[in-house]
Amino acid sequence: MYAFRDWAKTPPKGWNSWDSYGASVTEKEVRHNAEYMSRHLKEYGWEYVVVDIQWYEPAANSSRYHAYTDLEMDEYSRLRPAANRFPSSEADQSFKPLSDHVHSLGLKFGIHIMRGIPRQAVHRNSKIKGIDLRARDIVQPNSICPWNTDMYGIDTTKPGAKAYYQSLVELYADWGVDFIKVDDIADSKLYGAHLNEIALLREVIDESGRDIVLSLSPGPASLEHGTFLQKHANMWRLTDDYWDSWSQLRDMFDRCEKWAPFVGEGTWPDCDMLPMGHIGLRSVDGSGSDRMTRFTRDEQKAMLTLWSLFRSPLFFGGELTDLDEWTLDLLQNESLIEIHANGKYPAEVYRDKDFIVWKTQTDSNEWLAVFNISGEDRLFDRDIGYSLDGDNKTIGEVLDSKEIYNWEVNTVITTHGVKLFKF
């Protein structure tokens, strides 16, 4: 098990470009969102700014990929930012100027990468930094991603495989990268999890000496790999891409219930991004394009409450610069920040056809969240049984003797809504 750092005590929070821009985000857009985060969200713990997939693709213009397109690449088979989209990367600066700007705002910088080595590098048989071997010497050409043509997998048993991943992490450390989201690796759709490449990435990141969060996508990750993922990753996805539909939010309760035992310092099962606010600006995923989130306000409160209780990483997917006050207030909610940053032992404690109840505890408080999963407004039943510290009580009995936070107990919970209690 790698050593935990101070940052590993709290699940990462930040902004990711995918939900708004797909593969096409530009430097200007990243800078503007980072500047907004620094002004309005940094003091509430939001700190990571992540450039998602295909920052190395000059022609990217949406969430649709261009098969076998030319990619920006250096002489050592390593992808670099497309200068037409990231102009400060010219003259071999790559992501260093953008990373420096993000850091100057008191934030942290992250990038998305695909597992493996560029197909373009293999076809050209380009060099690998620091060794005499070339791209074809380490490739596993039958290990491909079914939804993106950028990469081949790497055969980790071959000489040179580790040297290539070391050269990547060395480059990213030089850029000032604090967070790496690796895709086509937690569940590749064709082959399951690529455990050997995950372990190799963990090894070279730890040997680099730089504190870098390792995030694995897409999901659903397999429960049978839970202990392995705890040992080798900081985040791993519980689902494929998550979008703004109640059916996906409802499904996440089931996933969280199963994965709750794996939540711990530095190891965060990941519910995926928060598709809130203005999304889909240049993305056509999630059964829609340019739109405001289709989640109701009650559903957004339920989603952020579940994610916070479960201690999932929180990555906002909307365009921050036109964020409305209601959404901003929700992201700044002190109670959700408290349970997300300091919660312990999250668990589902009750479920029926209408309600799901979750609990967690912080240093001085216990918390209960009651979610209405039905299609209608419902009166919450105070007589629902609940076990607190080994005592079998009803929720009503517990709340009668403790402080009620935010809402009265005997009240209707709106459809897909939530009531959060502190006692």
C-alpha cells in the first residue's frame, strides 16, 4: 500500500471539462472556469481543474471522436497539447503555462489520458525516451479501446513497458500535473479491468516523488477487484458515463450500497461527475446537446447529498462562468461540505419502496439522509426502524432526543427529494 498524503484524507473536488465540451475544450475555456472556481469555490474545497479527453487532437470539436485522426505527439511517443486549442503550449511549453496559471490561482491541475501508447507511435515505430527500444517493442496490438482509436495497450511483461510509463509521468510532473484520469482501464468493455497497467501506473507515480491523484475510468468497476483498487488507485468509477437522468441517479443508490465498505482515506469509489448547471455546450452525449441540466432541483439536492455522504469525489461538469445562484449555493452548502470532508463509515441503513436512508458520522455529529425514491411526494414515517450504536430505535425516537437539522421530521418529502438530519 502506498503512503497516504495529507490531500488523501478528503475526496478530491473540482471541475472537469467533459460534460460541457466533450473532447473539444480550449485553453481559454479552461482558464475561465479555473478563474471562476478560484473566486467562488476554492474556499469551499473545490480545487482540481481537469482537462478531459483528447487535448492532443487538433480537429476535436465535440464529444464525437475522429477515428484515426492525426494527433500531436513528441519524438518519444508521448502526446502533447494541440497548439491550435492550447496556444500557450507552443515552443515545446506543452501544458506547463496552463498548469502554472491554474496553480497561481491556488488550484490544482489535472489531465485525462488513455491507457497505453498511441497507435500513431506504433505505426511510425517512434522512440521511447531513455532506452533503445521503440514503440513496437512494448505494444500489445490486440488490446484496443472499443470506442476510441487513439491507443494500443501496452504489454507490461515486455522490456521497456515501465520505461515508457515512467517517461509519461516524468513529463506530466514537469508540466505540474496533480491529477491523472486514466481511461479504458477500470473497465475496458472488451477485456474488463487492465490490472497490470493499473499496477504499473501506481508504481511509477509513487516512484516519481510527485503527489498525483490516480483516477480510473470508465466503470462499472468490478467488486471482485475492490481490494486491488484500494491498493493501487485513489479513485475508480462505479458506472459508465453518468448523465442527468433519474434512472441513473436511482441506480447509483444500489452501487453506493455495495461499494460503501471500500470508502477510506485515499481510496474513493467514484460515482462520476455532477451533470449540473449548463452542460452539453459542445457535447452530444447523455441523450442531448446544449442544455441546462434535466435534473430537478430536488434531484440535484439528492444527488449531491448521496455523493457527499458516500464520500465520492465531486467533479462539477457544467460551465462555471454562467452558474446560477441556486446551484452555486448548493455547491457551497456547509453541511454537505462537512460530511464530504469528514464523514466516516457511510452506509445505507434502511430501504423500502418509497425511501432509502443513509447515515454517516463526523467527529461530533451523526447524520441521516432520507431520500424519497418514489414517483410521488410522500410523508416520511417516523416509526421506521434504525440501529444507532447498537441500539434498535425508530428514527423518530432518535430525532426526538437530538437536534433536528434543516427540516421538520413530520413533513412531506417531495418526489426524488431528500431530508438531511444532524443529531
